[in-house]
Amino acid sequence: MNTTPVPSEFEQDSFDYHGSRLAYEVHGDGDRVFVYLHGLLMDSGMNRALAQALAARGHRVVLLDLLGHGRSDKPLRASSYRMDAYAREVVALLDHLGVQRAVIGGVSLGADVSLHVAVAAPERVEALVIEMPVLEWAVPAAALLFTPLLLLMHYASGPVGFLTRQAARLPRTSNATVNSLLDTISSSPDVIKAILHGILTGPVAPTVEERAAITVPTLVIAHTRDLLHPFSDAEALVELLPAARLESARSMLELRIGPDRLTEQIAQFADDAWSASEASSRP
């Protein structure tokens, strides 16, 4: 059970997507919509501080719990958890909100899903914020990490389930990122198994050719010393995309524990993208 305390200063809601419930939260208001997506097995809580900071700068920030994560439904069909299926959930969110275009971004899993959205529905994407993408150079590390985890969930689901039930009893804190991590280790082994199976059997990222066709302004955020999110993947992505730039993070946790510098960079990037779009649409 998710026992994370729910602050009252933002809106939480959900909508039906092909028979499943997708949960989201909205921070701030206005026409400049920013959708930001969580990492694998995490939830919207990990991005809540960023959302609140961007909302204070005039953006309407929407955090979506992708299927299998957070407050959204958690079916046990692996096919529900492909990256391209997640991209369709983001487009469905925009449809539900009545939003034609938005800045789309996310961290790790959320970064790759954002790239899929830009390929599948480019007309809905104003700009991209890609934090720690998982691309070609990450494949060996991803295989080393996720394949044993999948096997553990499959063959030791009983002991793992006992441990996750104990984790679910731990008290939650006032820190949304910590709570997101606690909720992750409280997840059902069957759900984790289905998610990992779906992720590993589907396309992790769009092809190089599909990525090269992404023309919207793109901010790529990455850091060094991370096998799962190698800096070389971020550099290659920036070289490939015609309107991308790279911003180096001091660590993988900078946006979660010391976010001011990067938050300002993200807010300015989004403002510039919206301003350029609005100027180009004037007669």
C-alpha cells in the first residue's frame, strides 16, 4: 500500500486509459504546460520539488504516474509496460487535459519515454528536457542490473514479497523523494517482474534515425561516473539532434537535493522555447 503523505498545495486527479486508471498531479497554472516523468519503479514524488519550483516560475507542471507506478493501476501484463506504450499514455494525458502542446521531459525511464513521445506525436511537443537518458552505451550496464533483478522477482518472489511488505510498513517522511524510494522497495514482486519484462522486451529508445528527426529544442542533462546513464549517451544525443544542448549535472542527485542551479536552467530553457514559438506564430 502506498502510504505517502499527500500535501494539499497541488491538485491530484486521474483518468481512465483503456480500462486502467492513470494518476497525475498538477502544480501551478497557466498556458505553458510542462509534463515531467519519473524514473523506473519510482513515482511522481521524486520530481515534486522540481515541479513546485517550476510552478513558482509560471509553468503549469503535470507529473504523471506511468502505468505500474505510484498511484496508477498496476496490471500484471508485461505488454502494458513497453516504452512506446508509455509514450501513448503521455499523449492520452494531454488529450485528457485538453492541452495541444507541452514541454515534455523526464529522468532515466522518463527521458526515454519523452523521446518516444517526440517521435510518435511531434505535433504535441513544444520542447524536450531529457535528464539522464538510457541509450546505446548503457545497454551492458542495464543488462547486468535488470536481468538478475527480473530473475530474482521470478524465482524468489516469496522471500522478496515478505521484504517488500515489511518495507511498506515503514513510516513515510516529509521528503517526497525519499518517500518515492520507500514506495519503490514496497512494490509487489509480480508488478516489478511485469514492468521489467515489458521494458526489456520492447524498444528502450527510438532508433537513431527516429531520434535524428526530432527537431524541437532539447535540453539534455547528464553527469559523469554513471554506468546506467553514461555521459557518452547524452553527448551522442546532443550531437544527433539538430536543436539540442547539453547541461552537465554535478551528480545524479543534484536535481533532487540541490536543485536551484539546474531548475533555473530548465525554467529558462522552457521559457525561451515558448517565447520562440509564440513569436513565430505571430502574423
